[in-house]
Amino acid sequence: MKHVDPLGPRVLGFGTQSQTVGFAVLVVVLIAAPFITYPPFLMECMCFALFALAFNLLVGYVGLLSFGHALYFGWASYVAAYAAKSWGLPPILAILAGTLTGTVLGLIAGALAIRRQGIYFAMITLALAQMMYFVALRVPFTGGEDGIQSVPRGHVFGVLNLANDTTMYFFVLVIFIAGFLFVHRIIHSPFGEVLKAIRENEPRAISLGYKTERYKLMAFVLSATVAGLAGATKALVVQIASLTDVTWQMSGDVVLMTLVGGLGTLFGPIVGSFVILSMQYKLAWIGQWVLVIQGVIFVVCVLLFRRGIVGELAHRLRIRL
Amino acid sequence: MHTIFGVPTMALFGQLLIGLINGSFYALLSLGLAVIFGMLNIINFAHGAQYMLGAVAAYLLLNYTGIGYWPALIIVPIVIGAIGILIERTFLQWLYKLDHLYGLLLTFGLALIIEGVSRNYLGTAGLPYNLPDSLRGGHNLGFMFLPNYRAWVIGVSLVVCFGTWFAIERTRLGAYLRAATENPTLVRAFGINVPRMITLTYGFGVALAAFAGVMAAPIYNVSPNMGSELIIVVFAVVVIGGMGSILGAILSGFGLGIVEGLTKVFYPEASSTVIFVVMAIVLLVRPAGLFGRGT
């Protein structure tokens, strides 16, 4: 019998037709955006979008809620900033060093966290992240309360000067698109299908002969790596690495971004991070009330809007986004 | 002066005492978390915020109405517990059929709301709460000085913890509770109002957190951040102890408080991380937790 994909024909091996269209729209918007809005804000948005994509890879496709993703994001940011400033590494190597930090930390934390399931997993990841927050507070290289400031952006291949915001923007855009395609590739690979099987029914996946622990650990490491890439890039964008990025509030922020955009959707984390960051900027003047508003958004999303913006849109249009 | 392993005994016992005090709070809070988790299948992220709310309520009562420590110890848990019941009825009851993670996310949102509102009105600096006169002063035990209030906190926490353990493990009501945890449908078939039990359990857990908050007010400064800092440590305690056993939660709470106190004596740099390190070791050696049943 011929297999018919209920969600429409696949185009160019890129997920579904709707996802290809979505990707095209995304690229066009991001190329045009710096000529309309403030590029530094957009760059930060892209870093957080990449961070949320990494987080969503775990929660949306494996069903593992990591409540400590700031660990990989923040520490990658520290290492990238330190590499660029104190070792004088060029930007690409600094970002690679940061990304690798995410990978290594993800391997250690992931190996510990997957030993327990469900709700314990979230608590373990949160506790480990908090531990590394205290470490960041104490060790000298992070600069403690001051952080690592005035990080040089440097030159790519010794030619492109990233001190220029427009150049930097397109540099970040390339990283973002590469990260997005990487995550997309994982989700739509046979490996990704096994991850979804684990999410739906882990005992059954085990009975089918999959070593689910290995798959979960691999997914965790990949997610931490992409989170590291996001954090390292952010360090060069804002030219500072600070404690803010390793706090539990940061871990909460990325959960919120993904939830608002749509758990388990391809574009949700991107939309969610743009929405939440815009809100944080627009409402910066009301101070601590932002915390209250974020709390209210959490409550409303969980009770009434579990699909998120993109998930709801996809549901209404009966497409996959 | 006496020394043990090169540390003056005074300092050693002083830190042990602080460890026991911290342990009292770990035990009270992890106990509440375990009781709530048992019935609701929800990890109450707002537990820290509710503990903070207890301390804040005691502070407000004292400074705006003149109601002192002793009445607050009764009033505050009842009021905050009632708020907890309201929270369960309005928000949590819709989540029981959903994935675990939504309960965590919703209570996380509640924690943000409570903390944000408190920060707006109280600022982030700590506010001092004066000790009641009846608990001032202390005794010199020869090897150390024991302030009365600290002795009181440890004593009361022990009584409350073991009282809760007794109520759950040794009484008829507790038997219903345990049965409803195992199989709510069957218990309902016996004519027991399980939804009401769930509501009251949450109210009790929240009241316990508020009670701990009132007790903490004279020791730590009352500040909107006090809950979120503590709750993450309590999560680690819960991971170490496993939530399957009430006694396990109490023992690991006190035990880890002592471990933390000792670390402050022998290797102060690690005192803020030691509980997390213990958690990592336990996960490696006994993944199910010290008192856990399965995962």
C-alpha cells in the first residue's frame, strides 16, 4: 500500500510543505529585519531563539523537562567571553570553545539526570544548574558579580570586522540559521523518530530494543551543545558574560519562551523568544512587575493555551509548523 | 581551648547548630513537598514562595497590626493554607490528568507572581523580625552557647515532622490518604471523597510551608528572595531522599543540614554547593534515592 503522509507532500526532504514555507518566511524576515528594527535587539532575539530551540529539542521531542538550561547557556557564554578577551581567540574559535563547554557540561549533567525520570529529572537539572551558579559566583575567571565585560567581537577570518553591527548581524544570522537547520535535521532524522517514540511511550520503545537511556543522553548532549552555541554567540553580541545568564530565572525564561511559542513545534521557540524578549524590553520600565506578568503568562498558558502561539496556529490551519 | 581535627569545639558545635536549624527547614519543606506530591502528583514549585509568604505575613502582622509571634504561628499557616486551598480549587485541579510537567510549570508561574508582588512592595533587601521576648536569651551548655530560639525551632520542627509522619503512617485518616495515593479510583468507590482529600492535602502542605516561614522569620531576614533560594536546595534534598517515604524526607532534611554545617567548618568554600554534590553522588551510587522506591 502506498504510504500517504496526512500532512501533505514533503518538499526537498525538508519536513512538510508548510515547514518549508515557514522556513522561507523566516529567512526573508530575518534578512529584512535589521533595516527596519534595531539590529542589536534582533541579534539578542536570535540568540535566545536558538537557546529556546535547544530547550525545545528536549522537552518537545523527548518529553524531558530540563529546568536548568541556563547552565549550558551561561557557562558557554563565560568561556566564549574569556576565550575572546583573555586568550584573544578569533570569534569563531571563541564560539566553538563556548559551544564545546555546553557539550561537556551537558554530557556530565545529562548522565546524572537521566538516571531518574519524570519530575525528578526537572529537579535534578535545576539543582545541578544552581550548583554551577554558585561555582560561577566563586571561581575567579568569571569575574564574580562583575562578570566579564567589554568582550571584543574581533574579526572573522581576519577580514570581517564584527564591531560593525550590520556585519555582526549577518554573522549571527548565519549561526542562527545553521543552528536551526541542525535542530531541524535532528528532529526529522531516524534518530529523532526514536526520540519521539520515547516521548510517547518509553517502555514500548525499550521493548522494541532501543537503548532509550543512550538516546536520551544523546539528545541531552545535543540540546546542551546548541544551548552552548546560543550562549557563546550572545556573549559576543552583548559583549558581556554575567551571572544573569546562569541563574534559575534564566532557565525559567527559556521555558516560558518555548511554552508561549508552542512546545514541540519547530517554529514555536523562535516566535516565543521574540515575543517574550520584546515584552521584557517594552515593559522594562515597570521593574519587578515583569516577573508578575511572566508568572501570569505561565499560568494562563498552562491552563488555557497549552499549544502556544505556533501550535495553535498549526492546529487551526491543520498543518505542521 | 578544646579542638577536634584542629577546629575549636565552639565553632564546630556552633556550625552544627546552624546546620540543624537549616536542616529543620529542609525537613519541613521537603516533607510538605512529599505529601503534596503523593496526593496531587504535582511538584509544588510555589512551595518556596509560600514559605516566604509565611515569613512576610508574620512580618506584616507584627509591624502593621501589632500581632506578635505566638498568634502569628497559628494565624499565618491557617490563612496561607486557605490561600493554598483556593489555589488548588482554581488552578491545580485542572491539571491532574495532564503530564507532570504542567503542574511544575503552573506552580513555577505562581511562584513568580508571589515573588514579584512581594518584591514590589517590600524591595529585595531583608527586613528584620524581632524575636518574641519569651524566647530571647540562651543557655551556656559548657561546650557551646545555645540560644533559646534556635533550640525552640529545632524542637518544634522535630515535633511537627514526626507528628505529620505519625498522622500519615499510623492513623485511619492517614491510611485513607495513603490508599488514595496508591489508587484514588478504588478509594472513591469506598465512598471517600478523594477530591476533597486532595484539596485539604494541598492546603496542609502549604500551611506547613507557611509555618516554616513564620519560624524562619526571626532567624533569617524576611526577604522576597528567601523562598526561591531555599526551594532549589530542598529539591536536591528531595532527590536525595526520594519522595516515596515521609520518614526519608525528614531524615534527609536534617542529615543534609548537618552535612552543610560541617562543610562550613572544614571547607567553607563548598558550603553552598555541598548538598548538590551529595545529590550527584547519590544519583551515581543509588539512583532511586536513599529512601526511594523505584524511580
